[in-house]
Amino acid sequence: MALIKSISGIRGTIGGKAGEALTPLDVVKFTAAYGTWILQSNQNSTVVVGRDARISGDMINKLVCATLQGLGINVIDVGLSTTPTVEMTVPAENAAGGIILTASHNPRQWNALKLLNNKGEFISDSEGKLLLQLAEQEAFDFAPVSKLGTYTQNQDAMQRHINAILDLPLVDVEAIKARDFKIVIDAVNSTGGIAVPMLLEALGVTQIEKLYCEPDGNFPHNPEPLPENLHEISKLIEKGRFDLGIVVDPDVDRLALVCEDGSMFGEEYTLVAVADYVLQHTKGNTVSNLSSTRALRDVTEKAGGKYAAAAVGEVNVVNMMKEQQAVIGGEGNGGVIYPELHYGRDALAGIALFLTHLAKSGLTTSRLRNTYPNYYISKNKIELTPDINVDDVLVKVQKKYAKQPINTIDGVKIEFNKEWVHLRKSNTEPIIRIYAESDAIATADHLANKIIADIKEIINN
């Protein structure tokens, strides 16, 4: 059993003892802290609630909505939804905030409360810390019976989200219709099974093969959209005459693509391809996090824009995008953030922009992928004993490579021409994560292993 309290929300496994897992008591306690923060920081007292299709979702939803009502907060429940849909609904309803009930790519025994501000964006670091304090102090003041919050349902949120995507100037429905794409969807039996077919039909796609699109929360495989979890859709595409495979995670903020030959487009390259299309029509800058591929920088500079790297985490990427006035950005895990629509990772927006790009290119999916520079990321970690000062180790690595370009906003990132290594410490355990990128996986592995050897030498000395 596990319960993880962080500045961005609370997540844990279902079942077990209070304080040790995501039990009903923990859900109520953290929801009450969030609701108290809402009442302290907003004149408005309305909160939007939505969820993915996890088995525990209905139970968690009832606890959250009732707790908010008990504080005197009005609830708008959008039911089975997606993370980006809830993010867009908050400002659309002029709400004070939103709660998304999803553990994202975690297995089905997990659930979580993701917390939004009145812009429909994730709460800040300082706001998260205040919430944790309120929860710890249990400083809640529930409303009398005459001032309980109201409860209403909104069943139009997803359709309104899709309509907003269709209204984007860079989404060309006619071009997509003309290509008559044949597409396979793997929605891991969550809400993408509702949202993605709705979007594709609205875009004029008539040939849709559904794989795991029943939103019952019974994930048929590990729900993280990584190549090792996508063998079935890959084999299906190999057998049929499909143009593309679309895979989303349970809350539909990450997008992975499969080429017509069954090969992976590459989760890092979802953002690269969408950014390439956007930059062809909109001059401007881009942002991704420090652990994302250099290919986005290459595409951006080729288009005459500037690229900036943010600390890992969606809220950090969004803040950097605003600072740099980026026209497109996101994370290398298939998370596309398109400010023209909203500041949040949105697989549905990514699908519409990618399909337009693919349709207008006249290429197959694999040939489009081959138009981008090839980079490979090696992902590693080194476990340390609790007595080792991780910050001190990172400082010494930084000193060793002081002659190289170094970024220290989130751990230590060292650049070697077009290659890089990024070292980040875990916030929950004595681990240093080491990511390295090069134009060959063997070179990336070698680069990562060299830094790992340096770390071990520093520790031994």
C-alpha cells in the first residue's frame, strides 16, 4: 500500500489503513484542505470535478463531491472525462478550481486527486505547500445545513472541448477527410475510449478500429503508453492496412503514435511533429523540459524560433512557456501543450494537429517520422545509501564538467555539442536519475555509464 502527498496533489493505492494508502478518510481530508484553500483564496465557491474510468473512480468521486458540498462549495460534476477537458471547463464555468480524479499512467490499483486553480492550470508550488499544511492541521470549518454547496452535472464538457479543437485555425477538417485515414485506437479501457472516437468522427475519420475503448477501468495492459506496453496494437497494425495507431493514457493527456508498419513513432516525437506543424504556420518559440529530446530545439531553430528548457513537471513547463511566449510546448512523454487552446497537456489537441499535419504532408506516418533528426535517450538510475548527500554529489559532478554548458534549474544538465546528460535526484528516495541523449543508443548508453562511473568515483572518494 502507498500514499504519496505532494504539492501537486495526493495519490495512492486503494485499500489499507488510513494514512498508509488512499483510503476514504485520506480522500476526505485532502479534499477538505483543497476546499478550504479555495474558500480562503477565491470569492467564487464553485469547483469542477471530473474523473477517468478507474474502478475506484465512482467511489472517490462521491467522497470528493460530498466533502466539497459540506464546506459550502458548489460542485459541477463532469463525470467520466479527460484531464484537459476538466482544465478547459474550469474557466469556461468561471469556477474557482477543479479536481481531476486520475492516477494518470499508474496501474488500476492507484488513484489520485490532481488539483487545479481558477485558470484550469495545476496549482503552484507555494499553493501546494499551503494545502499540505491545511491537511496536516485539519483546519477545516464545515458549513451549516443552510449553506451546503449545490451539486450539478455537466454532460456537455467533452463535446465543448472537441468543438473548441475543431475551431482552431490550424485544424483542417477538410484535409483530414480527404486523406480518408484508417486509424486504430488503444484507449486502455478508460475515458479516451469515449473522447478519441468522438474527436475522430468530428474530424471526418470514418474508418476507426477500436481496441480497448470500453471505459470500465479494466486496463488490459500497463497503461503507460510506452513501446513495451503496445505490442498488441503494433501487431494489429502490421496485419491490416492502417495509416496510424493512436494510444492515450487513462486521463488522455499523453499521446503516443504507431506508424502504418507497426513501428513506434516515438513518444518524444509526438511533440516534435506537432511543433513542426505549428511552427510552419506560426512564428515563435518553444519549450519542453530538460529531459526531453533535442529534436524540438532543432526543429524550432530551423523555423527561426528560440527553444528554452524548463524544469521537469507540467507546471514548470507552463510557467516557462508563458515567460518565453511559446507558441507550442510540452513534455517528451507525449504531452502536447498548445496555448491557443489552453495551458495543459492535451492528447486530443495533439491528435487533431498531428492528423492535419499528416494529411497536408501527403506522407505516410513512418515517412513523416523520418523527416526529423534521430536521437535516442538512455534512461538510467543509480541507487544510493540514505547517508549520501545527493546534492553534494551533483555539485561535484557539475564542477568536474565546468567547461561544458550546464543548466542547474533542475538537477544538473551537461551538454556535449548535440549530446547531453541530465541528472536529477528523486524527491522520495535516495536515487539519482540519469538520462542521456545522442544520435545512437549505444553512444547514449556509453555517455550515461561514464557519468555513473564519475558518480561512483565521487562517492568512493
